[in-house]
Amino acid sequence: MAGSREIRNKIKSVKNTQKITRAMEMVAASKMRKAQDRMKKARPYGEKIRNVAAHMSRANTEYRHPFLIERDTVNRIGIIIVTSDKGLCGGLNTNVLRKVLSQMKSWEAEDEQIEVSCIGNKGLGFMNRIGANVISQIIGLGDSPDMEKLIGAIKVVLDGYTEDRFDRVYIFYNRFINTMKQEPIMEQLLPLSDDRLQRDPEIDEGKKVAWDYIYEPEAKPVIDDIMVRYVEALVYQALAENMASEQSARMVAMKAASDNAGTVIDELTLVYNKSRQASITKELSEIVGGAAAV
């Protein structure tokens, strides 16, 4: 059994760790509320621009944007991976990266070429370790992501699809369900799928709506700009969802760490008391034995 001094040092060390995890839990709870507000505020814009894109995809225009055209064959795939910059958030990053790795193996078995764009330091480090072809990256977005910082990394992928470097583009991220649950998601980003574009209420209800617009000066530049903004909004929404998931997972992980530290402290305190009681009993026995010998 360890000595009393060693046990006291262990108890002190665990208590110091518990203070840190409690502080991190409170910080994560504060950031989680802000991240959830940011995620909810981004949703109305995303829904509105989705409706506009849905109407434009069904409009009677002579120009059809490349993002809406399905490729006949799929040989080259671009993926965007959204992860956190920091750890200590449980299995959040592990779950989404495990999903990415499983899907990449499936594509490689079909001889499909894969190029990766990473948003977040954890995903970038993992892709570098497995030797993936990383074409763009962005890290250090902080707690308040700015769309201007994202555009560069996203544009590389969008240009690659427009220039026929990719036949499809997918995005991987963690979708925020609630504080206790975050789900790793893989979604097709390009070409824009019917599942995304058919979320317009009038289309969902089965109404035959034939939308068309008057374009000024012409259809091509207007549609090009709208479609790019739409895809950027999808990526930003995925990032907002992932950040809300990150803070929720970190808060839960730090709370679990604090609770475990409390359990360890109780166990060490019990061991310390037993050791101290045994030491006292031994000393009393020696005193009594010495007195009897005298």
C-alpha cells in the first residue's frame, strides 16, 4: 500500500485536475449557447436561399448551371471534412473521421480518385497521417467563424467541380441533434441533389409551381452567383452545426471528467483513511507492547 504522503499528493493532483475540468465545463456551456444561437440564426437565410435555388432549378431558362447537372460517370470525388481545431470533446471528431475513412475505403475499392479539403485542425492532421491528397485547408477559425475566411478553401473545391476535376463533392460534419447527441453526417454537396432542392413547402405539398424570373442583365451571371452563394451557405451551416456539436460534446466530456475525478478522490480518501488508521493502530500496538515489556 502506498504511503500516506503519496496518497495525499495524488488527492491534491486529482483535485487540481477537477478544478480545471469544471472551469472548462462552464466555459463550454457558455460557448455552446452562443454556438446554438449562431446556428439557429443561419437557418432562415439557408432556407430562403434554398427556396430560391429550388425555383431557379425548375425555371424555364436556357442556361442550366453546372452544379445542377448530374455526371454520367463518377471517377473523381472531392470531399470537405469539417472538424474542430481543438480536442477534449469526447468522440466527436473520432466519429466523423471514422465515417470518412470507411467511405474513402469504399470509394478506393471502386478505383475512384479522392481529393480532400479540410476545415479544422483535427481533420487536417488525420488526413496528413493517412497520406490523403489535401488540396485546401483552413484552421484557426475561432469561436465566431467568418464567411470570408471560408471562401478560399471552398472555392478550390467549387472550381474543381466546374472544371471537371470532380464528378461529385461530399461534405462530412457533425449535425447537432441536442446537447447529449451529435450525429456524424455525409451529404452530397455537388451536384445539388433533389433532396436538398425539394424542401420548398409548395413543392413538398405536391403543388405544380412553375417559377420563372426576369434576369438582368442576363441569366448566366445571376444564376452563377446564386448557386455559389447557396453552396457557401450550405458549408457555413455545416460549420455552425459542427461548432454547436463541439461545444456540447466538450461540456458533456468535461462534466464526465469532473464526476470521475470526484469518484477517484473519494476512493483515494478511503484508502488514505485506511492507511492512516493502520498506521495509528500499529503505533498504539508498539506503545502497548513496550509498556508491557517494561
